[in-house]
Amino acid sequence: MRTLQSIIANTQALTSAISDPKLFGDDRDGCIALFNQLLAAVGTGKAIYEKDKPPVEFNPQNPFYQFRTIGYCALSGYKDRDGIVGLIINEPAENYSTTQQRQKLLDGLFALMGSDPSLHAHVVDVRPVTDKACEVDIYVTKRELGRIGAKQLFQYFDQRDKKTGLEQQLKVLKVVPKIEMDETYIQQYLNYPPTGFTELEWKEAIVLNPEPKKLLPYPVYGFKDLSERRQRQLVESELQRKSFDDLVARRKVVNQELQEIDGLRKIFIQDATRLRHRILRIIAVLYAQNTKNAIMSVEEENIRNRIDTLSVCLNAPDNLLDRHETVRNQFRNNKSKLEEVRKEFNSSHGLTKEEADGLRRYLNRRQQDLEALVKTVNKNAEDIELMVQHLR
């Protein structure tokens, strides 16, 4: 554990190495300082600044390192109660693409957990990290308790014997608990810029965060880190492309199945229609057989006679249909002449608007008088009825 004195001593040594080395006591110390600054900028090598003191070793985390930038990493959406733990395995993702291969991994975890029959591991997802490594998300359930928390499961796998078993038997490089960060920890993380970045650069990265609720700024040191992030991005893009292709292929299969179902539905509709017609024919035949030798009732005989009479009237020579057709033809052929006669009659015998309004008012008054007369007659009739009852 680093102490305050060690931090101050390292800072003084670093400052002396890049600004005031004391090796020769002449201009050569200036060249050594420039060379040490170059080593600090590229983050590699050891800087000698005094003869009797150990050199300062530079790494990409030193504050003068220049090949650095800030990216963004996604926040986990899992809760501790979900119990999701990621296993970084030194094998390609293709080795866990089938159910049998995943079952082999689960069997290894079962043996590592003491072959306890109350514990069962489950695979959630397999994601490639690089071409030669992958991440397997798992959770463990315990009988009558449900899922084990992610923190508790991580602490269990982080034990020395369990960790060694994971490394040797399952080639696990790292165990990562998938837990959502709380707001307090996120705020604490954002308040302090990482090594090598100024407060202004860190605040700018926070402001430029495209999705503050889903992403966190993350320091990237050197080309190695950048290459690893690029490789992960390429692997993730390829994984999304494969998932999209799988969805497209499944969509085609589903459309084909829907077409087959629609064809079967049409066949069923046709069969149902034929069955309905067949049932109607059967009913008609049965009714005809039942009524073939039956004697007609008087009512049915009367109905038949009336139908015969109507048929004769309609179909006999000079019948009603012929006369109706003749009248309709006359109206159709003399339509314009009849229209002229109608207009002439309306102009010579029709009422004007004023006359129609006057006639309407007159009829309304007469209607009111008739209603009053009816009321009077009804009242007198009631009086007469009352007098007759008294006379009796």
C-alpha cells in the first residue's frame, strides 16, 4: 500500500528526472533531462537523474505520458440480485457456441463448487472479447433461495483455491461481477480525473458524454489499450451483424411459415364451405324424402292454389308483367315530353311561394279549429254520459 511519503518521494524523483538531473554537472545534464522527458512522453524506459539514487521507471500511467485519450465504456444494467458474473476465458467464443460445449463448462463449474446438488450454474450469454478470448456471463441458483448475489458469487470465485481451479481447469483469466454502479460511486469517480489528465480535460469529457446515464468516460493509455478497444469494437460489430443476419433469416422463415398457415387457412375455409353446402343438400334430400308421399293439408292446398293463380296472372297473355313493361317503355321513350308537360302544368296551375305559404297558414288555422272542436265534442260526450248514468 502506498503511503504519503512514498508518493511525495516518487513525485520529487520524477520531477528531478525530467527537469533537473544531476549526473555530470554541465550541459550534458540538460540533454539527459530532454531524453528523460522523451521517455516520460512515450511512457517507457528508465530515467537516471542521480548517481546514488535508483532510476525512475516510466509507464503509460505517468502524468507526462502523451499518447492518451478518453473513451467511453457502457455501464452495467444488472442489479446485484440478478447474480450475473462474467468469466473472461482464454478460448474463442466458437468453443461455446453449442449446447454440449456450454454444458461442459457448467459441469466444470459444478465440480468446482463441490458437486453440491443444491447449486446449479446457468449460462446467460457468450460474447467474444478478442479472436482468442471470450466472456461468458453466468449466474448460480441455490435450491429454495434462488439466485446468489453477484457480489457473493464473485467473492466465492475469488478465493485462492477456487481462482486457481478456474484458471487451470476452465482457463478463466478474470472474474468480473456485473453490478450496476450506484450514483454515489459514479459521482466520486467523476470528481477525480485519472492519472495524466487535467481537470479541464476530464470535465470536458464528462460534458461531451453522448449518453450520461449509460456511458462513463474512461482513460485510454497508449496504442495497446487503443488497439484492444478497437478489437473489442470490431468483435462487437461483427456480433451485432451476425445477430442481425440471424434475425433476417428468422424473419424469412417466419414469413414462409405464415404463408403456409395462410394457405392452410384458405383450404380449411373451402372445406368448411363445401361441408356446409353438403349439409344443406343432405337436409334438402331428407326433407324431400319425408314429404314425398305425405298428403297436403288444406292450408298448403290453399297456398298452392293462390301461387298458381298469381303465376297465371303474371305469365298469361296480356299479363301484368307485359303491361308493366309497356308502361315503363312509354315513360322511358317519352321522358322529355313528360318533363315538358310537368313544367307546363307547374307554371300554369302550380302555386307560387306566397300562395303556398298562405295556404299553409290557412290549413294550420283550420287544423287548430278542428282540434278545438274535437275537444269540445269529447267534453260534451263525457257530460252526456255522466247525465245518462245519473238518470239510470
